Amino acid sequence: MSAQQILKVFVTRRIPQEGMKILQKAGLCNLSVWDSDEPVPRAELLKGVAGAHGILCLLSDKIDTEVLDAAGPNLKVISTLSVGFDHLAIDEIKKRGIRVGYTPDVLTDATAELTVALLLATARRLPEGVEEVKNGGWSTWKPLWLCGYGLSGSTVGVIGLGRIGLAIARRLKPFGVKRLLYTGRQPKPQAQEVDGEYVPLDTLVGESDFVVVSCSLTPDTQGLCDKTFFSKMKKTSIFINTSRGSVVNQEDLFEALSSGQIAAAGLDVTTPEPLPTVHPLLTLKNCVVLPHIGSATYSTRGVMSELTANNLLAGLTGSEMPSELKM
Ligand code: NDP
Ligand code: DGY
């Protein structure tokens, strides 16, 4: 049997061609692709991974013990087309000696850019304004109509000053931000670049005009933004989340937004995804919801696809991965 027949790889979605070309050109493995833009149904995922040496997955695929068992002992590598890895059962994967590839850095700029766009759109009420132009609500120029909040002279608080958090801070500072607060598990030397002040979470939440969440989803950050959290924010503050939906308790956020406890929220991530069109958050004018498009530029997705393919191949051949998750 040739190596090509032996190494089996299951790709859980149609991915940008840059990555597929790399996999095909390598000629190392039998590729089985869920050739659709929609997620693979769970039963097909379990069937598809059987006997696989490698899995190339997306953030919407839950890779848990059931999937690992279905794959069986051949599985050497899981390569995810994402920097977030909360969809992977890391402890179990580690226990089984399976390597994980992911896509840090290459999507940092695109995600930071989108976060700034979402923040400005939310704070300056752009979706409301666009809607008013279309529906005839624009009668004349009025002094207080569609007023919002500006960044100049403001305090911004970043929860999780990692790769993306720092890139967001770098982009926000030139808008005239006066103080840049951040929180995390430890102070970051690189915060100096943005004059970042490491503060306790309560201080950040209470003093920030803009609270930006860019941390990873972990057991510690799950549900971090809840009733107590929102009750400490200023009534004029804006809440932005581009990390993961589960960092937020959405019922509590709805309450905070509808009662005027906080001014507005911009979310690129929700629970679940997609957010049902009848969800209460979508009835609020002061809540801007995007469909998880942080990294969605053509070039970023192309590079993510390449990196995911190269991580997978390195995992299959036992060589150094361009971006291996340290577990
Ligand atoms: P990093 O690992 O560089 O940053 C994660 C940050 O989270 C770290 O600074 C870490 O702080 C912080 N963190 C972890 N635990 C806590 C905690 N308990 N309280 C506060 N902060 C905490 O990852 P990236 O910046 O590359 O990506 C961050 C996340 O963004 C991803 O995990 C993903 O979920 C999300 N993402 C979303 C995208 C989108 O499309 N909306 C696109 C890309 C990523 P410390 O170092 O101190 O531990
Ligand atoms: C990630 O990579 O974790 C994002 O959520 C999508 O790019």
C-alpha cells in the first residue's frame, strides 16, 4: 500500500481553494471532503472521521470524545481553520497524544479592524441611521437626533490583551483615547506600546466608556459578562464582543440594554450561531449584531486556509507545524 492510500484525512467543509490546492499537491493522503458551505451533520462527521489520520475542521465542528472515539487510534492531527479552539476537547486530545494546528496571527489584523468598525457602528448608531434614511425617518437635521458616543477623550477597557486585543488597542489609540485599561491573567509587557494600564476587572468595567471583549473562551471566561458585570458599567458605556458568544450571558445583556443600564452593544459572536431571527436581542435598536465575520476578508481566509493545510500536513508527517497549539 502506498502512503497515499494509507493516510486518510477528513475535511469537514469546503474550504478556500488555497488550502485545498496545498493538500492536493502534497499527494500525501486520501482526502474526503464534506463538499458543502453548510456544516457537516453530526452523523456524517462521525462517519467521515472513522479511521482518519487527520481531521481538518472548522470552529462550528464540536470535536469531542465521541468524535475522537469515532476516528479511532489512527488520529494523529486535528487542524482547525480558526485561532479559537474552544470547540476542541483539548484535555482528551492531549491525553490521546493528538497534535493540534490552529491559525493565530494571520487573522489578527482583520479581526481587530472589524472590531473597530463594529465599535464605531454601534457607538455612532450607523445601522439605525442607514435604516432611517431608507424608511423616511430622516425629516431634517435635528440637534440631538441619532447622537451617540465618541472615542476622543474616552477610556477604553480591553478584556484580554492578547494578539487581537493589542491590535484593537493599537487601532483605537489614534482616535484620541485618553486611557487604555486592560485585564487578563497577568500584566503584559507589550501593553506599554499602547500605554495600557493593567487593572482589576471591576475597575475596568466601572471606568470604561467602551468595554471590548477579546479574550479566549475558557471555563474562567464563560459567562463572565453577566448581570453583575453589566450593573457595574456606566449607563453611557458601550459593550463590544468579538471573542465568543458564551463569554456573555445574553439574557443579562438584553436586560441591561433594554433597561438603559448600558448604552449599547455590538456583537460579532453570539450563542447560538446563527442567532435565531426571533431572538430578543434583535428587537433592540441599541444592539448591533454581526454574523461572526471578524476574520472575513478574502485574503485572510485564504491565508488561514493555507496555514490550516500546512499544519495538517506537518501533523501527518510528524514534522514541525507552522502553528501548533501548545497544550
Ligand atoms: P490570544 O491567546 O492571543 O489572546 C487571548 C487573550 O485572552 C489573552 O490575552 C489572555 O490573557 C486572555 N484571557 C484568557 N483568560 C482570561 C481571563 N480569565 N480574563 C481575561 N482575559 C483572559 O488569542 P487571540 O487574540 O488571537 O484571539 C482571541 C480570541 O478571539 C480567540 O480565542 C477567538 O475566540 C476570538 N476570535 C474571534 C474572531 C471573530 O471572528 N470574531 C476572529 C478571531 C478570533 P492572558 O494572556 O493574560 O492569559
Ligand atoms: C477564529 O478564528 O477563532 C474566529 O472566530 C474565526 O476566524
